[in-house]
Amino acid sequence: MKTIQELEEIRKKTLDTINIRKDRSGTRIVVGMATCGIAAGARPVLLSIIDEVKKHDLADVVVAQTGCIGMCRLEPIVEVYKPGEEKVTYIKVNASKAIRIVNEHIMQGKVVDEYTVGAVEK
Amino acid sequence: MEMYRSHVMICKGTGCTSSNSEQIAKNFEEEIKKNGLEGEIVVERTGCFGLCALGPVVIIYPEASFYSMVKPEDVEEIVKEHLVKGRVVKRLLYAGSVEENKIKAIEDVQFYKKQVRVALRNCGVINPENIDEYIAFDGYKALEKVLTQMTPPEVIDTVKKSGLRGRGGAGFPTGMKWDFAARSQNDQKYVLCNADEGDPGAFMDRSVLEGDPHSVVEAMIIAGFAIGASQGYIYCRAEYPIAVKRLGIAIGQAREYGLLGENIMGTGFKFDLQVRLGAGAFVCGEETALMASIEGKRGMPRPRPPFPANKGLFEKPTILNNVETYANIPQIFNKGPEWFASMGTEKSKGTKVFALGGKINNTGLVEIPMGTTMREVIYDIGGGCPNGKKFKAAQTGGPSGGCIPASEIDVPIDYENLAAKGSIMGSGGLIVMDEDNCMVDIARFFMDFIVDESCGKCTPCREGTKRMLEILDRITQGKGEEGDIEKLENLAKNIKNSALCGLGQTAPNPVLSTINYFRDEYDAHIKEKRCPAGVCKALLNYTILEDKCKGCGICAKNCPSSAISGQPKSPYKIDSSKCVKCGVCAQKCPFKAIVKK
């Protein structure tokens, strides 16, 4: 027997999990998973991002993979699309950098400038 | 929180299941495990996506990649390429979603562009055997609103305002029906769901029950509250085992969460549901016959009055609504009756689900706003007739309906317009016919079905439809007589006026409709003993084309009734009075010189 409150909790919790099927407007974290990406170690990056998102119960976040982004020497590459903001490209990402990206950029809205492709160009 | 970066949705409606989608699902689970991806990817078995002609269908989120005609052998590639590497397998994508090498979103695909999925909103998107997923997409929110914030008259008023009309075929205003039952005074009332779906070729209700059973459960509880009933029955035909199973699971889960039974949501309201199985009788889709069947009696209709809203099941006030009618109810409360009334036409509000079948490219399930034209359904959504054949007519309403010919193809689909053209909306079965269909044969097919299904209680139906069938049989066998059409029309008029229930009253409709629009075909059969479409076997004459015949004699040697004669090296001839139309000669002729016309 569930109270109305309990039903609302189930609703919220399950929606976080399956909203990926309906809503396309949340944050997208895209990990380059072509041969270059996988060879450079993109799988551990992908897994650590997923773990962080799970740990912090982040709603409306989609983690997807993509093919070769083009800058193969800079893999593993992670791109972050937040609705209403410009795309941010992080390069040479590893598991620990990924954790910082999720905590600072995704959760607090602070782009981690030193990991971005712009920083390297300098 | 459970986080899966990718959801693999596999259709497990009856259609795709019979094309082995269970094996596909199992293969996905195995391959995902093999590649170490179980924590990241979830495989869901869902209801019908609608594009049945291209099943088995698999949709992978977040990309919303629409894979069609998937085979169990394809799964390994999809997992390795798409799930591990993020590379969509283009060759397996539904062709309609790939344009100039760009992949279109599902909503923009031709098949789905004009559809508005209300009754089918959850089909293909949730796991129908998981109540939590139904709840996630606003499930049981309507019930909460109704039980905690509304009174029964307000509930009925909301349904009336929405303009919802019965989706079973008759189109009776649902709010009005509930109102009548609410006003009847009695200690016990019943809420019934008609899930018998007897029309040949119709599977709208089946898909709702298989893909989103909770929407029906929630709606019936709301209906119970509105009319003051504490018990409901879902009468489902036994030929739908998947639907029956999922209904059972849904009811069990709802009971577990206290959404059925005593003290629902702590409001003191009590309501429970049971499933009752039909046993294969078309007539049990008729209101009073259905109730007789639930009561344990032979499914036979009875006269009205008294109407079920006053005296129905077990002589108590009862409402009976179709599955699709119920499927619309939760959204009417979640989004408001004005939202529902904003779709459709003046007298036919909302959307309607159609099962497209017959000579059409995109066979499957579509849901469109009322007012969409037949042309849009057949060509824009349905993709037209295959093999470049010319569209001839579309039959709506099954054995109770009529056909809309090519000349009327721009008719906007709603209750009034279809009736004005001599057909009915019906439950939603839409059978498309092309130039190779014989309209007299179609009329005969439906009448044959009716004669089989007639319960036999009233004379007009029991005797009348049989006489009509006999006449149609004679006509299609080349024994039609002058005056047959008038006899058919006379019988039709009398049966319509005096049959006891809807089955008999509407049985003559296909005949009347085809006579109205295709009288020339009837005339050809009767006067010239000719079937213009080339379907009625008895009227086909096998002929040897003189210019192609080399006089080899192979046909004559193989003819089982010695109907072919001739001299070597000169054209042979078939004696049609001896010919039994077996077609062996045409098969054996090495020069393709024998045709049937």
C-alpha cells in the first residue's frame, strides 16, 4: 500500500531513469568512442562519468558516445552540451579529470578551463 | 538512482513477438553481458510502436535510432557498433528515417509526422509490466487528482467537456453515459471494459492492452468513482494471450500499491478489477451479449430498454466502454478537457487509433487527430498501395461498416462525415483495397463472417443474413440473376429495421455500401458473368492467346478434364464448359500463352 507521497517519490525516481526516452532538452555529455578514443582510454572515462552522475543523482543528464571528433591526438575527448550554453570541448580527459568536470561544470556550472581545448592552444 | 546511459527498447507486441522479437531481446541481453555493459545499458520489452509492417522494431535511446526488420543475427553487430562504439548501424535503420545520408528524428519520419499519440502515448516507451514506469510518465496522477480534489459530478462534467465519444464504434458521448449510470440509484454498480475486439483485422485495443495496460486500469477506477461503482470487469478475448497476461500483471501490481482494493490512496474509496475471458464469439462484443457472457450465460443480446445504465450486469447499473475510450481518460484529467477538445473536429473531438491493413505499404497502427483526411492516412502515413497498384476503396468499421471509394478519398475522418458517406467510424479497423480486389467478393466475405457469428436469437439476422449470403454466393459463382440486387436491398432494409442487436442491424452495411459505389461490378457479375477485378474464380475464363500459342500440346496433355483440344503447330482452344479452372495449363505452358480473365 503506497501513500500519495510514496507514489510521487517513485514517480520522480523512475522518471530520472527513463526520461532519456522522451526528453531531449537536458544536458548531454558526449564521449568520443571511435578507435582513437577507445585506444586512448575513453572507456574508463565513460564509466567514471556514469558513476559520478549516479552518485550525485543528477537528473536530465544524457551520457552518449560519438565517433571520431577529428582531433585524434587529443583523445580522450569529452564534449558538454548544456541547454542555452555553448558547447565545451574537454581534451586529454582521464577518469579523475572526468570526476572534476562532472562536479564543477555539470553540477556547479563552472567550466574547468584548464582542461578545455582552448587552454591547450595557448 | 539507476542510471543507464542507453535504453534498448524492443517491441514485444503480438506482431513483433510472432516475428521472434523475444529471441532478439535475449540476444541483446547476452551480447551486452559479453561486452561488459550490463551496468550501463538496459534492455526493455515494450508495447507496439505502430510500424508493424517493418517489425521486429528496436529503438535505442538516447539517439532514438529506429531499427526495423531486425533479425536475431543482427544483434551482435548492433551491440558492437552502436552500443560500444556509438556508431549507428545505418543499414538496419528504418529507411524512412534516413534522407540524403542524414538521420531524421522519429517524429519527423513520414509515418509518424501526422500522428498524435494520445491513447498510444506510452506504447513503445515504457515496459508495460513495470508499474513504476507508468507512474513516471504521470501515471495515476489523474486518479490522485480525481480522488483528492474532485467530486463525482465534477469528474463527469470534465469528461463531458472533453467531448470524448465512445471509441468502440457507435461514438456515444462518454460523459453522458457515465451521467446516466451515476443517476441510477442502487447499492451495487459495475464498470465494464470491452476488450473483445472482434472486428477482423483490428488490433488497436490489443496494442493498448499489451503496451499500456495501466492506462485502462486507472481510467476504470476513475469511472468507478464517477458513477459510484466498487467493482469492474475487463472482458478480454482469449485470443489475446499477451494482453491477458499483461492485464493480470498490471492489476496485481496496482493492488500491491494500494491503487485497487480498499481505501485507495487513503481516501476511503474502494474499487477492484477482474479479468474475464471471451471465448471467440464476435457477438460478445455487443454490450448486452457481453454482460450475459460475464454472467455465465450464452452470449446473446437482449432488447433495450432497460438500458445498461439502469439495469445492466446482474441487473445493476452498468457502464461499458471500449479500451481506447478508457486509454484517453487519464490524459483528459492530466492535461485538461480543453486540451482534448482542441484536437479534432466540431463534433468529433480528440484522436482515433486506426489499424491499417490490406493493400497498404505501411501496415500497422496509427493514431491521428479527428478530421485528418482519408487521403492523408492512405498516402502520407500509409505510404500508398504497394507495387504501384491503384487505390480502389478503404473499408472502415469492419463487418458493420462500409467502404470509402477513391472518389471520396478527401473525406475528413470523423463520426459524422463517415456516416454521411454510408460507412461508420467503427472501432478503427481500416482495410485498404486496390484494383485487384473484387468489391462483391469483399461484401460476400463480410456477410460470411456475420452468418458464422450470428447468435441465432432473432429471425431477421438468423434467417435474413443467410439469405443475403446465398445471393452473394450465387453472384460470385456466376449464377447471379436479374433482380438479385433488388432482393439484396430489400432484405437489407428489413434486417436493419428489425434485428435485435447491432450485429444484425449493421450486417447489411458492407453490401449496401458496395452496391452504392460499385454497382457496375455487381452488374458485370450478374449480367455478363464477369469479374472485373479477376478474383471470383468461377467467373474466370482461361484463354489461350492465339498469337503466342505454338501448338505444342503440353496444356492439353496436362488438363485433368480434357477441356483443351487442337492440332499440333496450330493454336489450341479451351472449352470453358469443361474447364474446372485449376490453372495447371497456364502453369505448364512454356510460352506463357494462357491467361485468365
